[in-house]
Amino acid sequence: MSSQDNMSEEHLPEATQPHGEVAVHDDPFADPGLPPHEHRRTDIDERAARRAERQVALLFTLSMLATIGFIAAYVAIDKSKVVYIFPFGHVSALNFALGTTLGISLFCIGAGAVHWARTLMSDEEHVQERHPIEASPEVREKVFRDFRVGAAESGFGRRKLIRNTLIGAMALVPLSAVVLFRDLGPLPEKKLFNTDWAQGVRLINMNTNLPMKASDIGVGSLTFAMPEGLTESDENFQEKIAKDALMLVRIQPQDIKDKQTAQWGYEGVLAYSKICTHVGCPISLYEQQTHHVLCPCHQSTFDLSDGGRVIFGPAGHPLPQLQITVDGQGYLTAQGDFSKPVGPGFWERSA
């Protein structure tokens, strides 16, 4: 090699210099090259490799058991129960159990994967010089070939015990999140279909807490009511009134546009859910001349003279109407529940 060749090689960028000991020995940045590869015990002793395989499988199995324990704790432990944990003091037994089991589950998956990589996967280091961003067909083929070799060396296909337990652990862990989704909202059951309104239940004025007669409601006025038996002292008052809240309006019979709307009322008194069908805001604004009510949150507007039909705004469904009549004493009573589920609980239900 000529002196010109030596000079050009010494001044090559670091990324393109030959790997290993460089020509200039006193260069503090000289690349000493890779040390000789030392085989691990699991590389040369099949018994040690199988023992490591069982250890990895045990960690994955513990992860599965911890996930099952997470679900069992979520179902079985009362959320109001507390336990004393040193040094944290009194903590929720449910939160402690969930945190412990989920932590063990995730830790065992991670520890198993690390132990697998450190003991059974290939640990030989290979150096490849930097190449242009656009790889040649030969380089791409080499990448695919190296991937196949790496997959084979990992033993994923050959070591069925590790593969199956890893698949089991990874399949069970998402169940923890699925179980937690339960607390994102109440279970629907029949709660969103039914309210406390039923046949014969009297309408109670929310201001006076007294039963109401048709004569108590003047034309053009808006009055709010709740079911008889519901009081503000009830433990679940806020939850119930969010579905039971009722607004009453009296319209001249000739001004009611829809025949069924008139039939469901009594002498021009109409009863509708007070809860907007958009996002559940309480409706409180009434325009006497047009018989329109306005939701103050997003300006959804409903026509009470036409079955609570939406005439403006983002609400997608009319206000549910409550069919009313009077009892033997002349008090207004419900003849059943609302015509449809109240509020925004069923955004996609048909009109």
C-alpha cells in the first residue's frame, strides 16, 4: 500500500474506517475492537439451558396467576374495606390488592423476557459498517436472513414451554384493563331504561313539596316536579333526580300541534323530562309565545307543543314525554314511565 493510500485511510470519517485497532496507536479515540466472545453456561450445557427455560416459564406462569388474582380481587374484595400496611398505615384493601397483583403480573413478564434474553438468546455481537440510507437488495436480503437466524437462535419456535407460557401471560394481562373498564361508568342493566315514575305516582312540586293539581299550573308558566316519595334527604336523591326531574307546561289545547302530545297531557298540561338529550344538562328556559324550551349548555331548543321535537342545536332526540292524568282527588299523577329513556344515555337510539 502506498503512503498516499495510508494517508487517505487515516483521514476517513470514523464511520467508514476499518473496524478494530486503528493505525494511529496513540489516538485516545482509537477503536480497540470487540473482546473475544465468551460462551455462557447455557450455550454449552443443555441442562443449564433447560433449567433457564423452566425459570422463564415459571415467571410467565406467575404473571398469569397474578392476573387471575387481580380479577378475583376486583370481584371479591369490598371497596370499603381497609387494612393496615406498614409503613403506609391504613389503606384500601381493594387498591392494595389490585396494585400488588398487577405489579407482580407486569414484573414477571418483564423479568421473564430479560432472563430469556440473557440466558437463552444469542449474545454474540456483530459489527457492521455504516451504509447509505437506501439499502441495496443484498443488504435487505441480509437483514431478512439475520432476522430468520435471530428468530431461530431465540428458540421461540423450538422451546415450546417458553412460547406457550409467554403467549398465555401476554393474553391474560389485557384482561386487567378490561376489568378496569367496568368502572368507567355504571353498568347499564335497566337503570337507563327506567325511572321512578310509574302508574299512579303523584307529581310533587319541587318548590313546595306538595302534590299538584292542573289548576295550580297557569298557561305560559313552567313548573318543575318530582315523583311522590322522593325527598332531598334520600341518600340517592341526586342520582334519582337526574333521571326523574320533570317540567310541566300548560298550553292552550288548540296550540298543541301533535295529537298524541295532547292525549298524553291533561287539559293542556304537558309533562316532559327536564334532562336535555344532548349531554344531560337541566333545561330551565321557556319562551311562552313559541312554547320552546332552551338548554343553557349548548342551546338545544325543543318545541313542547310538538312532542318535545328538536328544532335547533346539537341534541339528536326529542324530550321524552310523561303521560299524565288526575286521581280521585284531582291531583296530577303519572300513567307510567317516560315514553323513551331520558337524557343522553342512548345517543344512537332511533327517534
